[in-house]
Amino acid sequence: MGLTIMLKILVTGSKGQLGGELQMLNDEFLMLNYRCFFTTSQDLDITDFQKVKSFCIENEIKIIINCAAYTAVDKAEIEQELADKINHLAVKNLAKISKEKNIKLIHISTDYVFDGKNYMPYTEYNLTNPQSVYGKTKLAGEHAIQEINPKNAIIIRTSWVYSSYGSNFVKTMLRLGKEKEQFSVIYDQIGTPTYARDLAKAILEIIQHSTFNIQHSSTYVEIYNFSNEGVVSWYDFAKEIMKMAKIDCKIVPIETFQYPTPAKRPHYSLLNKAKIKDKFNIEIPYWKDSLQDCLKRILNDKC
């Protein structure tokens, strides 16, 4: 019998929603031939090219899963330089290191690279047109990877991420539902929530898929869309959270103009997931089923 090669995986942004879910799934999902290094900005500053390069060399990293990002959408309108440093320049570092050291790279991007003016679900081939600093810096990160073109790099665009980890819409709704008798939620922004645990599972399936084999070399960077299945507005999402959590609170639907924010958000950001499902044979759960799972974890304090 031949020796089994242990693949070393660097996961950045491990304290975030997706990073937290990957860490939780690590023991139950990955086999013994994988070892993950879960890092935060304190452990490993991805804006520091030399530190990341040295870390990858010393730990023989073969795959990087970049979950790190500046995600404060409204603050990004003010902190433009910081958002660009993390969402663009740091990603450029990872791409350069991945190409130089033949490391595979999985980078997480966003539906905010689109302007939200479509009336059909966005495919990976639709033209991008970000309307916010956040969206522009995330798109710049995508472009950096595509220009540097490390072998086997892929970009996964996702939307409306929530989890039992970190701060997110679901946790905010639960808090407001307990504090208030009623509050307002926007009804004219349409998309699909993404349970970070489902995205984490998909990523782990991808790295074990035959088409993502360590010896295989892609000629260009592939982009994939991922969210849960179904269609919903923020208002309907909030209503379902209250219903499932059995919270008696009235949700009032309002239009976007009634709740002005510094950053412009897409009115329509449904993602077509056919490509990722076909390529990696991934089954994606319906958003209500995933929400129910997440709420159980939150309400039972099992996160």
C-alpha cells in the first residue's frame, strides 16, 4: 500500500460565519488525510504578503480557503482604503502565493458584484456592475485572482449569509423580536439566504471531488454561484424567522427608500446555481429547511 499524503489546508477568517462553520464541520466531515489551519487576522495577517508566504511554506499548505473579508457594507463607504486592503489587495497576495507555490485557492465573493437590476437569476457569466464600495472591492479581488490565474483557483459568489456564528440578519431579527412589539423590514429586495453551514459543506465536498484533484490543472479561474434554494424578500425572511422561533412580533413591510443606508444594495440578487450543482454534484437545501436547522442551533445554544 502507498503512503497517504496529508493535505494541509489554510482557512482564513476562521472567526467569521463561514470560517466558524468550517471549523465545526472539520472533525466530522474531513478524513484523516486532511489537516486544517484555522487562522484569524491576529494569527495571520493576509495583507502581509511575506508572512502569508512563510506560513504556507512552513506548513506545506496545498489548499487555501479564503473566508476573510471586510463585510461591513455601510462602513466600507467611509473606510474605503481598509475595505480595499482586505477585499482586494490581500486577495491579490493569496493569488500570487497560490500561483508561485502551486496552492489551490477557493475564494468567497458576493452577489454585491451585481447591480441588482436583473429579472432573471444571475449566472456566472452575467456582466458585473457593483453599486457599493464593498461590491467594488470584492470584484477587484475577483479580478486580481483572474489576472494572476493560480492553478485550480475558484471563486464562489454567495448571498445573504447567516449562521449560528457571528452577527447576522437572523440573530438581529431574534433580538428585535424579543425587544419590540413591531418593527419594519424591507420587502422590495429579493434574493436567497445562504446558511453558512451549507456553503461550508459544499466547499468540503468540492475539495474532495475528482475534478478538484491536486494533480489537476485548470487553465483559468472558474466562478460558481452558491446560495440556498428558493426565493424570498428580507420581509418574508424576517416573518419566517419569527414564525419558526415562535416570537409574537409584528413585522411591517417597507420599501428601500424608507430605510436609507450609506451603501446601495441590489434590489434583485437571485443566483443561478446550476453550474456548481452540475460540476460537483452538490445538492443544495431549501432555505426554510436550512433556517430551521440554524434556529435550532441558536435557540438551543449549541453553536
